[in-house]
Amino acid sequence: MQQTLTEEQKINELINYVEKSNAMFIRNGSEYASKDAADHLRMKRKKAGSRIKTAREFVNEIASKSSMTGEAYKIRFKNGKELLVKDVLLLELKKIESRPMGWLRNNSNVTIKQTC
């Protein structure tokens, strides 16, 4: 029996990654703490509803740029390195999809969906 995460679980893992990153998020020229950025992504996810079906769509269409200005979101890590949120989240998604299914993050609310 193979275990897989649902797309919604992958999205939640990405938002949890943002929240726990302890980095600054730059949205439309203003800086936001990681918790605020995660809350903003949750709000955007909720508004998108069934229009977004996959974690990749979530990253590309919701989590990586402003829906108002089209400006790309950026993330600044503690070491000063600044990257596009899209690049960071796509890399994290790749890690989520490649990790062993028995592995879960501490304090994660992920429930595994089993498929045969």
C-alpha cells in the first residue's frame, strides 16, 4: 500500500513552512513577519476555493505574487539572502513530494491519505 499526501495537505505543508521560516516576506514593497505572511497565504487560499487544485497551482498562482499589482513576493532570510518566494516554495514542494511518506514535520496536522 502506497501512502500519498493530498494536494491540500501539500499546500498546508507549504504554508507551515512559510510560518516556521522565521524570515521576512516582502509583499508590494512592505515587509511582513513569517506568521503574517502565512496568514495572508491562508486567506488567499480560502478565497481561491476550488479554482486552485494542486500545490503547484497554489505556488504559481497565489503564493508567489500580488493579485493586486502582479509584483513578485520575495523572502529575506536571517543571513540577508533575498529570493523569490516562488523559487523557494517550488523547491520546498519538491522536497515534500520526495520525502519518505512515514516522515512528518513536528507539530504537523497532516493526515496521510492511503492509496492502493
